[in-house]
Amino acid sequence: MEASSEQQKKSENSSSSSSSKLLLYSYWQSSCSWRVRFALSLKGLPYEYKPVNIRKGEQFSPDFKRLNPLHFVPVLVDGGIVVSDSHAILQYLEDKYPQRPLLPADPRLKALNLQKHLEEKVGPEESLSFAQLNIEKGLLALEMLLKDFASRYATGDEVYMADVFLAPQIAVSTTRFNINMSKFPTLSRLYESYKILPELEASSPERQPDAVR
């Protein structure tokens, strides 16, 4: 009877742990946050959205500092586990929630997926022309890397991690920085495929509870 009772407790604890909801600390206009929202949507993982208004400095609050002393979003909380930085979060999601993989099994394509992102090095203090120059350099590099691999999506006919990075970046490049995507035919074609994905639409900035319209 004692053994049975102990097994029941373990089962209940396991059930409680597996049913705990993910928390995502996010800012609607952050493309790093968008890529994590996109990945969560693709994997079908429900989560609670915790807005952090970085324009108002909420990332410097004592509560948020305890989560991420580096003061940036996104931050994912999964039970007692806290993961910050979008790259680390995506890898954590791959390891913890293997359903709907975002990395292909092929080692070459897997490596290619892990290369496909642009760092957010453009701050609000920089001019639009400076931002455009740096973004276009990054997009040109991605165009060259992908032109021999891209199919319907960046590395084939399935959405993988490369697409999770690319879709928000291209969207932000065109809408916020007015980048002329005609210079990048491969990326432009990919973005047309991304735009019709319901998971991308659901994770878009305008659909978030803290969006300013």
C-alpha cells in the first residue's frame, strides 16, 4: 500500500509539472521575442504572455532583474527553469519539447539552420540610413548563403529554425526600416511563404496584448 501511495504521489507530481504553463516575458516590437513566440506557436506550446515595456524601462525593475540581470527580453520561465536570450530559448525548447522539431536531422542542414539569423545591433540612437546599411549587409550575406538551399522555406519544404529567425527579421526590416527587398530575391520569395503561415500571424507584434495601435 505504501509503495502504491508513493507511486501515486510521483504520478501526481509528474502530471502537475508537465501541465505547468510556460511564461514568456516579451515586448511586442522585439524581433527576438517574436522568433520565440513563432517557435512556441509552431510547436503548439501554450504559454502565458508577460509584457515588459522596454521603452518605459520595465526591464530594469527589481522583479525582472531577478529573472534576467542583463535586462533584455525575451525570457522564458518553465517551472523552476529560467532561460534568457532567444537562441538559448529555442535550443531549450528543442531539447525539452521535441515535438514538431525545428532542426532537421541532416547534419549539414542542421548546421545551416543555426547560421541563419541577424544580430540586433541597431539601437534607437542610430540613424535610419545607418540601420539600413547594416541590415542590408546582413540580408545580402543570408541571400548568398541560402540561394543554393532554399526551397519553399529556407532549407527545404518544412519550417525550421532558420525560418523562425528569418521571418521576423525580414518583416521588421521591411516595415520598420523600409528595406527594399527586391535586392534579395531568395529572401523575398521565402517571405511570401512565411506570410501565409497562421503561426507567424498569431505571433506577430500586432497580435500581442501589449501592442500599441
